[in-house]
Amino acid sequence: MSDTFSPDKRSWIMRQVKSKNTSPELRVRSLLHGMGYRFRLHRRDLPGAPDIVFPGRKKAIFVHGCFWHGHSCPRGSRLPKSNAEYWKKKIARNKERDQRHIEDLFDLGWETLVVWECEVKDTDSLRERLKRFLGPPRAQ
């Protein structure tokens, strides 16, 4: 099956996809802030430049898009029909890179949490998961 867009149009669409400050990431940040946590963003000096960083706790959170990072949910499992082999290889490389970043952070003494795009919708469950990962917020 061919793409409904021309190659130039598809290329333009794909270039519009952001890697930082995505909607799921903003929702997680808003939830964390409302829970009383304070954090840093996109620490480029750490492997993988985690989306949300708690330097004092040595904890980092990655907010991954299901499609781009190959999650096992329905959205992450669905590959595009056009250029499928390219996407299969690209997503496999992304998964390998993600795992390498998590291992590198572990070697540096950091704990990591991956929050998937599809998990952001269930705010109550996400809130509990974040609390378990981070522990209680510290007094300001």
C-alpha cells in the first residue's frame, strides 16, 4: 500500500515531530509539579538527556512515545504500511539506544523510569507509579 502523501509532504510531517516538550512529557511534568516535586529538564550531560531529572535523588525519567520507541501497546506495535522495513529497523535502533542509555545511567549510579505515552492517560495510576519511584517530595 502506498502512502497517501507525497514523499516531500511525508518528510515535512515527520520533521514536525518534536523530541522535547511533547504533550505527554508536559503532562507528566505538570503532574509532578502539582505533587510537589521539583526537577531539571533534558540534562544533556547525562546519557540519553533524560526528559525529567532529579539530581539530588539521582533519578531520571524518560517519557517515550509508543510508536517511536516500540512499546508493546497497540499504538507502539503498529508499523506504517509504507516503507515498513525502514521503520522496523529504525524503531529497533531506538530501542537499543534507549536500553544503552538506561544501562549507562545505572553504571553512573542513577535509577531510571520510563513513562510511556499511553500510560499518561491514566493519571491516578501514573501518580502512584511516580510516587513509588521518587519517594515523598522534599520540603522546599
